[in-house]
Amino acid sequence: MADGGVGVLAHKASGDLEDIEDGPQVTETENQRVTLTEEDNRRILRKTDLTILPILAWVYFLQILDKTVLGYGAIFGLREDAHLQGNQYSLIGSIAPIAQLAWQPFSSILIIKVPHRILMSVLVLGWGIAQCLTPLCKTFSALLAVRFFLGLFEAGCLPLFSVITAHWYRRSEQPVRVAGWYGTNGLATIFAAALSFGLAKIHSHVLASWQIIFLFTGLMTVVTVPFIYWKLDNNVHSARFLTAEEKLKAIERLRANNNGTSDGEAHKFKWAQVGEVFLDIKTYLFIAMSLANNLGAQVVNTFGPLILSGLGFDNHKTTLLNIPFGAVQYVVILGVAWTSVKLRSGKGFALLIILLPILAGISMLYVLPRDKSHIAPLLVGYYFLAFIFGCNTLVVSWILANTAGSTKSSIMMSLFNAASSAGNIIGPLLFDTADAPAYTPGLKATLGVYSMMAAVVLLQLGNLVLLNKMQEKKRVANGKPAKLHDASMDKKFNAAGAAQAQEGDIGSRAFLDLTDRQNDEFIYVY
């Protein structure tokens, strides 16, 4: 049993529950209904935000920072010192995602089996050491090796953070919390630009500017590890920042999620749930969104600084011009998350809306000539690309809201990250050094990718509508109301929704580690 469990009750339900692998169980803690007020809900949420969210935000900030400085290393001498030729720089940009892609099957198992505070500490230490070793690399093969290991340890980061978010927050709270840690993309972009600008001013006879940048960011990451191990808790049951009474209420407030998170079952890997992932149509539509968005994002991640320098700016001005880009990025990520919450079930619609400025920005970079008279509109087009990072926030929170079962959720997020890695691998290859400074062929391909993504979002919206209709038919067949109130999407704790959950056995399956298909009370979110 995981930490904090107070016992296990054998629980057997009728119908499809009898066929669940190993017999679903629920802890006494989870089976015990307690009274939860809105004041209790706010207090527990505030404590969770002050303890869990800062760790997620800081560590994700470090991950993005460690990846982002590759672009600044390129403009401060990395390519010349390592004698990179042709598409070798593109391959170095792709090797970390290749490692992530290869490691995803193991990541999904580790997230289930290894306590989160241990797993996160090991991952951060691993990629921090890899970053610290980068200044020693003066050849293409050495850089390739160290970036491979950096990607290997970063592979479990996004799936782990997504699963942690689902374990601690109600579905209505998840988009803003995902934005809270994913939004550090923008902050890392600002910090990386300012840091690289400052460190590049250091004149050293021992280290080149790019070496100083990599060493500094690597050491920042390594010294964070003891803090992570000290502050992070594995789950609600073992939360040291909650009292015994608050733990019961924290579990109760998560009941409406129906995501199958359970103290007794969370560390059991279920192959039946793995099979369901690959038989679920929405899996492939989410994978397509991740692949498309991260393939297109390489126009910013790897080649953003090079595109800016192609507008005629020197290295230092190119670096500084990424600071407002990071600010726009941060505002966009928080803004789209807030909008999706206000729309209640508006993640798909919000995605369609933010694809518009992305398509506009790519089109402007594609058609406008690279001369001084067009610098202002070219910069506007480039800054429109900041909306790219709002897409991933919405897709991650959309997946979390529509996936239940510990193993299924872990596999689903690993597949999302695998698709993301595949996009990161393919993306840099669209931009060849021979196409500098305009990179027109790569921009044309990116335009097509985001057009395809809009079509996939529309297909997913239609699919989720159909799935909810099927869920209603299941409930009627099982003697339940066709329509249920989705209390997990209420902005505040809903006493009426909680009262409905007390009627009959509605809500009793919430912690049985059932998937969204197995639990007829699960409601899909648009």
C-alpha cells in the first residue's frame, strides 16, 4: 500500500466492474464520505497551490531553460567551436527528442511504479549533469552524446507533471495549473535571453561565452535537486502540508473527477488499460495534435534566434528581441487557460481560436521580404508565434480532463510526449542552413502543419460529443439518469453536485481506478 493508506476494503460491484483486472479496490480513506464546504475547498486548494505548484513551475522552468540555451549557444560560437557543418546543428537539436521518444515506454511505467518525489529528483539530477558536461564538448559526436542524455532524463518530465496535476486538482482547476507550470516556457525564454546577453559579456580566457551559458544553467538545475526531494509529496494521502482531516476532505473534493486515482491501486500497472489506450480513437487525435504543434514549434525553439538574426540584427540585439517574445508567450499561455475555464467546456474552441494568430504569423514570415522596410511587420509575425505555446497547454489539460485510470493516464501522457518528441525530431529537419536567412521552405511546411491541426481539433470535438452520447446510453441501461451534473467542472465546490453524488451509488466508483470507458459516470469535456 502507498504511504498514508489506512487499509483496504475489498469492493465488488456488478456489471462491467467484475471484469476489471485484479479486482478494483478502494481504501477506507477514499470510501469514507466527509462533509466538504467551499471554505474547506479554498483552503486545501490554496495549500496545494503554495506547495505543489511552485515545484512544478520551477522544475519545468529549468527544463525549458536548459533546452532553450542551445539556440543562444549557436549564436555565441557553439557552431564554430564544434566545427558543425551542414545539418549537424539540426541533428543536435533533434537528438534530445530522439532520446525522449525512445524512453517513453519506460517513462510510463516509472511514473506508476516509482514515488514521484524520488522520480522527479533523479530526472532533474540527470539532465542537470548532462547540461554541466556540455561545455566540455568540442566535437559534433560529443555534443550529440551529451544532448542525448539530456533528452533521456527530460523524457518523463511532461508526463509526470501532467499526472501530478491530475492527482492533486479538480478538472476545472487543471487548465490554469497546467498553465502555471507550462507557462514558465515564456519566463524561461525571457530569462534565457537576458541571461545569455549578460553572460556573453563576460570575457574569459578559459571558457567561451556559450560554455559559460551551459555551465551556469546546468549548475542551477543540479542545486535544485535537494529542494525537490525535501518539499514534494507523493500523493494526497501522504501530504505533509495537510492535516489528517484535510486529507480526507482533499480526497473528497477530487471525487467528482472520476479519474480513477487511488492510493491502493495507483502503483499497479494494468495491461488492460494499455490496450484500451490503443483502441481509443481520441488517443490518435490527441497524438496528431501533439505531433503537429511540436513539429511547428521548432520554428521558434531551434531556429527562432537564427531567424531574428536573419533580419539584420547582431547577436546581442537578437538575444534581447526574444525577451518580449517570452513575455507574449507567458501572457498567451495564462490567457488561453483562463479563457478555457471561463468557457467551462471550451478547450477545443479555444484551440481553434489561438490557431488563427499562429497561421497569420507564419504567413507573414513566409510572404514578407527580408529588408529593413519590413522589419516591424516581420517582428509582429514572429511574436504571433508565441501563441504556439498556448496550444500545448490546452491539449495537455484536454487530455487530462478526458482520460481516467492510473495506467491509461500515464500511457496517454507518455504517448503525447512521444508525439511531441517526434515533432521535435522532424521539425528542425524542415529548416536547412542552405535556406537561411528566410527559411521559406520550412515556413511553408509549418503553415501546412497548423492547417492540418485545425482539422484534427474539429474531428476531436465531434468524437467527444459522440462519446458522451454513448455514456448516456450506458447510464440509462444501468438504471441511472442519462444526464449527470459534472461537479468537477464547477468553478466552486458545488453542494448540489455533491448531493447528487450521494444519491444511490453515484460517485462510489470514483477511486476504483477505472478508465473513462469503464466508468459510466465519466463525462467527457469539450
